[in-house]
Amino acid sequence: MGSGNSVTVNMTDGVIDLQGQGAIGVEVSNGGTVNLSGTAVPKFADNDSGITDQIAFRIIGDDASITTNVGTGTLLDASGTNSTLFRIEQSAQQTGILQMKTSGTGSRGIWATDAGTSVVADAGSDFQVLGARAQGVYITGGATGLMNSGVSVNLVGFGAVVGEVDGNEYALDGSVTNVDTGSKLTNKADITTPLRDAIGFITRNKGLMVNTGNINFTAGNNNIGVWVDNGKFDNQGNEIKVNGVVLYVEGTDSVITSSGGKLLATDGEAAIKLGNGASLDLAGSGFGIIEGQGLAHGVFT
């Protein structure tokens, strides 16, 4: 653990071996800095070991930061159950190129939380979202996240999600500590998957998801491009194209805005599907083209 403005941890090689329930590999706070590059990697407990909730890097507080410049060929793997590669909180910052794999059940690449906290995945980053119910990026508690154009994503795990933004704030034990915090996730990357039953992004509990990239989930079926669960979604992208449901909206607090583009269901259920409690006002919304092909509806309730 490092703390204070004078503390800098440079990691270029070696293995961070995590042992024990909820173990943390590297933790810095109060202005401490981690520079992560080269071939340094974490080693989590086995996915079926019964040991869960380990964190490789925890960055805490104002002016604390981690700069990632992990080269191609070195994948940081959250391989344990409910494991997290990067937990960024209390106004800490993360920037740089990430080569991440989330192969553990329920694992996360980045979990950012608290107002003032910011995470950025730059062009050249690679997210391999492989585990069942795994997440590439998880933004909560008023934090902001950005996936820049040029980020590549391989979405493979059953029920896995590229990114989720949640307006609630959660403690490490999962308890809710605050609500309606202003969490925001922006995606500028182009996202594809060969899967069926895939979900691109989720926005919950008044969290805001802004999309300026293209999403293409047409290779498999029964997919969801964006799931809005009492969240906010602002589409500024060119096209979201899905075999299944492009935009699934549920909950009375859901808010959808769009500056145009195209929502295209190539087959499946609908371009827009309204679930329990949801409503949608298309008059003057600027949605552009909403189209259902094959068996899919344009809008389905």
C-alpha cells in the first residue's frame, strides 16, 4: 500500500499474487501514483476455489492515479469469481491503454465510483469480456467513464456486458450508500460480437449512457444493444444494429434522447421494446430511423 504525493509505484514486470478472500494486490491513496506498463500481471485465486471479490489495483482519493500503458500481448486477466482489475474511487483517476481480460464469473475490468472519479480507455485498448456475467467497465456513484474510438472489444461470456453505468453508489460489500449520483459512461468505440444473448450496455438507476459509436450485434440472435433500466440513454451514434432488441426500455424513470442515427433490428423482436412501466415519446425526439426487419417490429410493447 502507498499513500501520499511522494509515493510512486512503477510496475513493469513480475506477478502480483493475490491470496485470501477480498484480497487487494496494490493500493495507493492520497496522491499516490501507479505507473503500469510492460509485463506486470495480477494472479487471482482460481475461479472455482471459493475465494472471491479480489481486487488487483485499488486507487483511492484526490490526486491518486494510475496510468496504464500495457502493450499488446500482455493481458491483465480478472480470472477469479467477482474479481476486479481496477477499482478507482473517491476522485481518483485512471488514463491510458488497457489490455484487459475478464474471464472470471462476474468479474470486472474497471469499477469506478464516487463523484470526481474518472476513467479513460484510450485508442489501442483491448477488452476481452469472456466470463459469464462479466463486465468490461462498471461506472457507479457519480463517476465518469470514457471508452474512446479505437477501443476494441471481444464480448464472449454468457450474459457478459461491455459496460454498465449505475446512478447508485455501492460499498465493496454491495450495499447501496447513495442514489441519483450523476454517474456517466460515454462510448465512442465501435462494438461488435459474434454471440447470441449478448448485451452491449446497461444503464440503471438514473445513470447516463451516451453513445457516439456504432454497435453491431447481428451475427448472433436474441441480443440486446442497450438495456435501459430506470436509466438515461442519449444516442448520438450513427447506427445501432441488432438481431434481437436494439433498445430495451423498462421502468418509469427511464429517459431516452437521440440526435438521429439509425436503430435497426435486422430480425428478432424489435428496434425498441418497452418493458414494465416504460413509455416513449417519439414526437420531436430526433430518433431518426427506427426500423424492424424480418420478424422484428419497429416499436413493440
